[in-house]
Amino acid sequence: SSKMMRKVLFPVARVAAATATSRVRVAAFHGAKAVSSNFHPLAMHKDEDDNTPETYFDFTEENHARAQLIIDRYPENYRQAGIIPMLDLAQRQAGGWLPLAAMDKVAKVLDVPPVRVYEVATFYTMFNRTKVGKYFIQLCGTTPCMVCGSEEIKKTIEDHLHIKEGETTADGLFTLREVECLGSCANAPMVQLNDDYYECLTKETTIALLEACKKGAPPKVGKWGSLPMNGQVSCEGPMGKTSLFDMEALTAVKPETMFRKDMDFSQVKVNPADVKKQMNY
């Protein structure tokens, strides 16, 4: 039965994510003790009042239209390829987490067995199968951020919100989790707040960020989806912008003239049949 499949599959598919999220890190140079995460992903589905197989979930009219756009990207026999974007759509509608009914709805819309959706939802840590706060804080704790002070940022958040890593505030406003590299090493330490990056954090700017969120007005990020909290722009260094000043001249260059000469197909004649032969097609 699908209920039995949920019980068997969830612990198997979640092993990689649970191992990474619940790892133990030793920070010897900080004189810190080994610390284990307080967040422990569910090994299998657990019924709650608002999260049972019978709980109602359906996409809104607007999201039904978005779902159809996703479905139309794939041939009928490859609908399974749309599971990740469909789960993301469902998670956003549900308020940042995936109830079981939402996963079942995705399976029904894509016409795939529910177990295929459970496999994805339990493997990728971007999907939350338990509720998270309105402001979901993912604190990068990997080496570059750690040596730049992520442990202090974590302690600042914990002390200011009166929670521990892996927990949610009583008012449901904030959830804090420590995660692996978020790819913003140049602007460490940093956090991902919902979809946005807040970088170059200090104790003071972290508190300012939290207080702004409490007022429902988090600082607006730049066009790159990030905001260095020290006043710099994107990843510019202390000297500011040092190149690419003449953007008008740069944008005037036609893309086709920027290829290497051996990729300029106006000068190099390519016979598709010869290419297929060389590639053993």
C-alpha cells in the first residue's frame, strides 16, 4: 500500500540529507566543543492534525496555471521530470513546507506513483516536510563562513530569538537551521532568509536584520538577490568597482562576435552528417 511505501521509503531516501544536516563539526581553533544539529529530519511520515493523507490540498487557480506551464515543458512519458518544480510550487503555496497531501496532489497532477514524489521530497533538503517559520533562516556554516565568524552569527541569532539551531520561535516567525555551503563564500558570513541572501554579517547587522523582519520589513535585496550588510555592492572589494566601467560599449557588442574564431560558424562550414559520424551516431 502507499502507506507502507511511505514508511519504508522515507528512511532510505533521507539518509544522505540527514547525514549532512545532523553532522558533527569540531571547531578546534575556536576552542569549541563538538556540536550536533538540533534539527532531525523525519525518518518517516508522522500524522499531525493538519498533515494526514486525508488533509485537503489543491493548487489555487493561479498555481494551477503555473503547474500547467511546468507540465508542458516535458513529454507525456517524462512527466516525472517535473516533480522538483511542482513540489517547489506546492511548498510555496503551503507556506514553506510540504504536507503529505501536497505531495500526493503533485503525484496526481503529474500522473506518477506517489512513491516517486516521496523519493524526491525526502532526499532534497530544499523541501521541508515539517512547518518552518515565516522567516526561514538558513545559516551557512561551511569552512569559509566558519572562519569568518558564522559561529558568532549563529549564537547571536540563538540568543536574540531565544531558540537553538534547528528550532522555531514560539510565535512561528523564525526558524533557524545551519546548512552546508550556499555559494556566497566571498561575502562570508551569510544567511539565506527565505529566497534572499544577506551577507557580510556582523553581530550588530544580524540583530538589525532580525528586528526588521519582526516589523515585517526585511531589507530589500539588490538585483542579484543579495544584500551585503556592510554597504558594499554585490562582491565588490574594498576599492569598489575597478573594471567594466563602459557598460554602454560592452552591451553594444553583438553576442555572435564574442565567440572564438573556431566557433564562428559564418567562417567555419560544418556538415552535420560529418559531426554525427565523428561522434559515432
